[in-house]
Amino acid sequence: MSSEAPASGKAMRLPRDERRRQLLRAAHEVFVSNGYHGAAMDEIAEVARVSKPVLYQHFPGKRELYLALLESHLASLTELLVDALQSTTDNKQRVHATMRAYFQFIAQDSQAHRIVFESDLNNDPDVSRRLEEFNAHFADAIAGVISGDTRLSHLEATLLGRAMAGMAQVSARYWLETDGSLDIDAASELIYRLAWRGISRFPKEM
């Protein structure tokens, strides 16, 4: 008897990568609904429509499953941000695209931002390390953009990069709470203007 039991009653064997994606989708649904501590492997297996042995074949425990899901969402966010930075050689437009990318990630129906920014496991050493690596990597990328338009040192530009990333994250999460009262383009445009007008003044003030 197969350890998988779809509604059809027939065993359905998927390639390993496809099965892994299926399990991550189910885990995402359960983690978003219940938080990490409220989630159970039994429920994740049920949502994925597989047996617990199948789930444990791919992920030895709930923590490993959560970390894999976090990595997946961070990879998606990183791709959005890298695409924004590489979309033009005009630094003003790069800042614009980057702010828009954060809002786009927050606006996704999948609520991936809750796994990344609002997890009840953020104090876990491995989770905090992965988030710090992401923040450091992206702040460094933004610093390169800022350095190109200012006479600031790399350390100063990196500090501003951290500030810009934090501003984008916090403002986009607040925007989401307004339930569409402000169009995403209008909202990201406001934050872009605030960020760029602040950065663009540095050469004049040095």
C-alpha cells in the first residue's frame, strides 16, 4: 500500500523536486494560518495530501521545513530586488524600482512576507542568521547605488542602505493594512520620492 493517499485512492508519485514544492506550499499555508508554534506536521501532511512518512522523507522536522520555506521566500524576494537593481543604469530609477519591488513582494497573495518579516520564530539563531545575511547582502547592493551618486564612504552608504530597506519593508507592510485604500503604484511612489530626495541631496551638502 502506498504511503500517499490522494482523494482518488490511487498512489501518485511525483519527482522529488515537485514533491518538495508541493510540501512547501502546504507548509506555507499552515504556517501563515497558525504561525510556527501553532503549526503541526500532521496538519501540513493533511493539507499536502500525503502521509507523515512521506513528509518526513523530505523534511526531518517542522523546524527544517520552516527554514526551507524561509529560504524559498528570501530567494524570491532577492530575485525581485536584484531584477530591480539591474533593470536600469540610472540610479534614480533603480531606487524607484527597488521600492516598487518591496511593495510587490508584500502585496503578493501568498503572504510570503509574513514568513519572512513577521514570524514567531525570528529569535531562532538560524532564522535570524538567514535574515541578517539577506539584509546585509541587500544593504551592500544598495550601498553601491548610493555611492555612485554621493561622496559618502561605503560604511555610510551601507547605513543608508539599511535605512532604505527598513523604510521600504515597514511602509509596505503598513500599506498592506490599508486594504487597497491607496494604489500600490501611488504608495511605492511616495516612499521612492522620500528615499531619493534624501539621497540626492548628499552631493550638494558635502
